[in-house]
Amino acid sequence: MPSYEDDYDDEFENDDDFMDEDEGIILACEDCDYRWRSGGDDDEYEDYSTGEMICPMCGSSNVVEI
């Protein structure tokens, strides 16, 4: 009879680290379909995070959170 050890928990024991990463939110422009991440410490589009969501590619305000 094969030995059924609890290898499943051992394999995925360190996979909880992805929850610690602050990735911010993903935004998408409905006009040009450009997608980018907003938020977090190293936001490359920090000029566009003034509360009103504006697409950094086309300047449209027709932006949704994904």
C-alpha cells in the first residue's frame, strides 16, 4: 500500500507570500483598452492618481477598475 504523506501542504506552504505583495488595483481605459496598475509604493503613474482616474495613454476619463 502506498504511503500517503501530507506532501500537498508542504508544496504550497510558502505560497502565502503572494498575499503580502501590495499590487494596487488594475485600471483599464474603455476607449483605448490600455491597462495599468495603480496604487502601491512605486506607482509609475503617480501624477494620474489624483482621485479622478485618467488614462495615461489617451487622456480619457472613461476608466474602470478591474
